[in-house]
Amino acid sequence: MPFERLPESVQTLYAELLDQARSDDVAAGSGSFVSKEIRGARYWYVQKLEAGRKRQLYLGRETPELLERMRSAQGRRDDRAADERQRRELVAMLVAGGAARESAAVIQVLRILVDAGVFRHGGVLVGTQAFTCYANMLGVRFEAQSLRTGDIDIAQPAIAVGAVTAAATMLQELRGADQGFVEVPSFDAGDPSSSFRVRGRDLRVDFLTPAVRGRTRPVFLPHLGAAADPVAGLDYLLDEVIQAVVIGAGGVLVSVPAPARFALHKLWVARQRPVSEQAKSRKDVRQAEQLLDVLLSDRPEDVIRAWEALENRKSMRRVIHTAFAKLTGDLAARIIALL
């Protein structure tokens, strides 16, 4: 199945936007850089004073790249408005060049989640928004119907490195920016809610976390101030995460799973869905097929690594291997020959 590539200039613009978003993320707001030693490794934070209380925003584990971004950030804090204007110009050029953009409503919600520290504390954007990120990241156009969704899915590890107890619940954070956010009640009245929706809109935020020992009931995550639904196999996605920019407004820096893992996981998820969710299963497979088509052409080594990472997940690997044979076009032959 042939895919349409974006102009090389658009891919260059995306790389520039990602670099700026990373630098601006480190420089965000006023405050000072502080570090902590955790199990022999050093982690960095921006420490700010808000409403008379100290608040620490997690930046990440110390790496040469992070230290360089921190040094660069020192000289950027007085020019935040100019940076935002430049990022908006980059986004406008990306959209004009054919990049996939998100709606204003989705961008607003993602910014609320960023400000609440969700991504700094290990949150990962999964689902269709991540798939849209891959199109821009890889410099291609995916089918429009594969990019449509009313859900924002956030995967969150049960324990976030460097996280602290949330000062407010996630619902309070969401309501602080939009009074239309309400909790979606759980099926069991005794369980905490793991979903929030915008009243009057087809938009909701769902929090997910890896299932541990077969647990199926929502798990309350103190560092998030909200509950998350356990999902089997989700830890496979969270084991390899990269940064991406969601296109819209001035761009939003998020974390997403490695594309190859996302594609293989989609093939597995499609086979786990009940018969009542066949439409979702078909969408899972189409997203996996489009991603694999690009990766097999441009980054086959990524697919190999994602497959090898399933070595200790025998059941998942068998299901995915069976799914290979049902891929459309020449995808089945290409991936089986590679692996």
C-alpha cells in the first residue's frame, strides 16, 4: 500500500519545532534548577514558588543533552513571547505543508495536562493522538479516517520516577481551565473515575496504567491525583518512549511510545477486543499497517528491535505473529522476510 510522503522541507520544520519545544519545556516559567539523587542516578527539576508553596516540575534523568538544554534555557527565559510566536509560525508552515494538526480543543486539553505535570511524571500519549504524531514525525500522510477520535488516552506508570503527591486532583486541574469538564462514573460505583469528558463535546480524557497480576479495577495514582484503568500489555509500550510535538497553536511537547512498538501492540490489541468492538479492531489494524509500511521502508531496524523486545512475552508474540499473515498487500511477506 503506497504512502504519501510530505516534502523534505516539512520534515525539517518538524525537527526544528521539536527542538524548540524541548528547549522551551526546560525553560518553562520562572524558577531554579534543582537536582535529586535517586538510586544512584541524578534527576533534575525546575523549582517554582506558587501561592506561597514550593512546586517542583520534573525534567528528567541527567544526560548531556538535558544539561545542554538547561544551559540554553537560561538565556531564553526573557524571550518567551517571541519563542511562542516563532513556534506558532513553524506550526502554520507545517500545516500549510501538509502536516496533520489537532483541533483547538485537543490542544487545550493537552496543555492542561502538560501544566499539571502529567508528561513530566511519566505520562505517555497513546491511542490515535500518538498515531497522528507518528505521521508528522516520519514525514508522511496517513488515511484521514485513521486519525479521527474523540478520546485522549494517557498511559501512566503506577510509580513515576521523581513524582510527588499531586497538590490537586486531575479533575480540579481540568476544571481550573474549563468548567465543562466532568468525571465519567465508573461501571462500579465504588471505583474511582479514570475518565473525564467535556460537557457538550465529543471529547474525553482516559487514564490508563499497566495491569499488574491481572488487576482490572481502576488504580488510584497519588502522583496524578486521579485513577487509571489497568490495561494488559501496556508496559510493553511504556518500556520505550520518545518525545514528539502535537501540531496545533504553538505545538505541545508530549511523550509517545516508539512507533514500531505501537504498531505491533495495535495488532495484539485488535485481537483482544470483543466482537462488539470490531470497528475499533479494524481501525487498530489499519493504523498498524500504515505504520509498518513506512517503518519497513525507512526504519526496518526499529521493527526488528520491537519484535525482539517481545521475546519474554510469548503469548503476545504468538498473537502478533498470527496477525502478520493477515496484513494487506505485500506487508505480510515483507515483515515475515525481515523477522
